Amino acid sequence: MSLWQQFMQDPVIFFSFTGLAIVLGLCMFYAIYFWVKISKADTPK
């Protein structure tokens, strides 16, 4: 059985990796979001 077939047939592996991909995507989104907000913020003089 190939890895791709096992990934698609086993719901535990599928939902685990799907959840992990969502969490990593959110982490990357917020890291970029705050990086942009911090870089564009007005610095007090």
C-alpha cells in the first residue's frame, strides 16, 4: 500500500495532518500579520 493510499483511507492520519496543516497555516498567517503591523507601526520620537 502506498503512502498516499494509506493517507486517504485512514481517517486518523487524514484528520491529524489536516488539523496540523490548519494550525501551521494559522501560525504563519499571524506571524506575517504581526510582522507587517509592527513594521508599519509609528515609532514614538
